[in-house]
Amino acid sequence: MKRFFLSLFAGLFAAALAGAIILFGAIEGWGRPRLAPAGETAQFAAAVAARLDRDAVGNAAFVLVEDGVPVSEHFVSRGVPVDRDTQFQVASLSKWATAWGVMALVERGRIDLDAPVSRYLTRWRLPAGDFDNDQVTVRRLLSHTAGLTDGLGYAGFAPGAPVQSLEASLTRAADASPGADGRVRVGMEPGSFEYSGGGYTLLQLVVEEASGQTFNDYMKAAVFTPLGMTRSTYLLEEPETNVAEFFDADGARATHFRFASLAATSLYTSAGDMTRLIAAHRPGPNGEPAGRGVLSPETLNAMRRPHASEMGADIWGLGVMLYAPNTAGDFIIGHDGDNEPAINTAVRLDPATGDGIVLLETGNKRMATELAGEWVFWTSGKVDFLTVTMELRETLRWVAIGAGLAFLSIFLIVWRLARRRRPVAAKNA
């Protein structure tokens, strides 16, 4: 019996150690190949373009940026051609631009980041519940730490269907994605991370109340026009020109949905405009300050300070995702978006260098995010947290296999060694 427990303990220890090593190695990118050798910009751009040419089933726009300047671009379409000025609906990537608009109001003293959000609301109120609504602040809404449990995800409204009012959507979104609660309410203690599309719809209302303008009008005047983002809007204007067609994952043309939740999911923007947003995080070629007068450099720095984490990793600032540490004690930042039927968008930026990548596409559910993750690893040697999340199931499969093999091997080795020692011990006795 002693021999069995000794073998069992050794096997379990080996299994735990092997599993931890495999998991840590996956997170750190051990043995992970780069798309191109580090620093080989042309090879990396060619590899991304080849992947888009081979696998895109709808349309895609790709721009590679170095020191704030586009150095390579590639466009693919299975229908009407797209270019750097084509407007894509970018799903949750909308939230990054929204955060710029919110922080501009903070800088101008119209919003206090840490005041109860109820201070700015007259048209709608958070419903009473088991938790203190006064703990819901703009800071927590921006960082998904307000305790909201809506689970949104918006599916949108089909052409010809009436779009729900902003207030009604906050009460219960009629276009909630499958499985989402859809009610914007405080359903858990504020302070910990819980992704909330509804939190950004609530910020949309805050912006309208604090600015006295419609959300789209405010964003155009306060953010897009000053940054030169002339192809960006949360509401398409008629007639629609140079707008990317929608495709599903089978390559068929898909429905173009509309949204009440503009701030969370409805931004239309172009690859060219996203490069302008990247460039605005660094001083311009003619001495323009970072932020271009829309936001101060100090505010841009504050937006990428960690406010939320998962599994011990910092993943969220104020309106931006923190994908991986960079080499300057900061983070590679940006945002992703995905929605039905197959919208996927991704932008990454290293603020220390001004290098970045823009990928906007419809027709593939994960390709933009996957390729943006490849850029993070190519440029930094780090695996970004969305890549870790997407690959977690496969990683855990290898953890289980490695742990199982380690357990069986060590168990048998210790069992046999202990068995050999017993006759020796008996003879000496």
C-alpha cells in the first residue's frame, strides 16, 4: 500500500508539473512560429496578404503601420471591390472610438470619471436591485467593471424593421444576441470584470445627456472631424456609397442590420480612418501632439492603465483592450469586433513605436482576430490574450495529454523502483 501511495503521489506531482509547463509555454509562445522573421516587414505583410487571398470568403481590408505611417496594404473582395476608404461596420471595435468621445467630455469637465453615472441621466435610470447603483461610474462602464450582467451582444434589426429607442434598448434589448439577458442592470457586485455591451449603450446615453447632441453628431464633431476620420460614422447617410457588402461564413451575401446600440456596435469606418486613429496616439510629423487636441497625451496614457484582469493578466483599460506587454513597460492596445453573420475586425497598436495593424472583414468569423494576434507575436514575441482565449480548448487538450503521460510514466517508474527495493530490504533483514 505504501508503494502505491508513493507512486500515486509522484505521478500526480509529475502530472501537475507537466501540465503547468505546457500551459505556461503556450501562454509564453514557446516553440510558436512567427509568420515571418522578426523585423521583416515585407515578408510579414506578404504572409498576411496570402492568407487573405486564400481564405477570405467575403471581403477584407488590411493595412500595416510603422511609426504611425501605413507601409503596406491589401484588399480582397468576392463582390464589389473594397479599398482603404470603404466603410465596414466594425461591431465592438466601435467601443474604442466611443471611449475617445467619453474621455473628451471628461477632459472638458462635462463628466467625472468616478461620479455615479446616475448624475448624468434624466431620460432613463438603472433599475433598483440587490446592489448599489451609485457604484456604477463612467470609469467602471469603460472598463467593464460596473457589475452589469446584460451579456450583450446585439444582433441588430433587419432592414424595414423599426429600430428600438435607446431607452427601450437599455430596459431590455429586443435585439439581444442569443443567450444574452438583455437587461442593463447591476446584477453583481461592481468592481470585477464582466464584459457588457449594455454598459457602452448606457455610455451612449451619458454622452447625449452631457453634450446635448445626438451621439453620432457629437462623435463626428468632437472626435472624427478633428482626427480627419472623414469615413467614420455611427449612422450611414443616404445615399450609401463605398460600403462593404456583408457576407456569411459560406460566402453568401448577408443581411445588413441596424442598431439602437450605436456606441457599442454600430460604427462604420474605413481602414484608412483606423490608421489615422493609430497615428493620433503619437506626435505627428509636423509637431502635432499625441491626441491631436481631441485628447491629451496624459489621457491617452490613462486609458491604457490596467483596470480589469482575468487569470492574473491585465486585459482592459478605459475603452481599450490590453493585449500583451510591450518592450517599454506598457501594453499593445486596441480593440476587436465580431458579430453575426460573420463580421470580424481587429486593430492593434504598440504606443511605444507607433506600429500597428488594421484588419476589417466580413465573411470570416475569426480571421481578423487571428491575424492581428499573429502581428502581436511577430512584433513582440508575446501571445496576446485573445489568441490565448481562442486557443484555450486546444491548449487544455495538450495539457491533459501531457499531464496524463507524465502521470503514467512516473507512476510506473516509481512503482518499479519501489518493487526492486523490497527484496533487498527483506534480505538485509
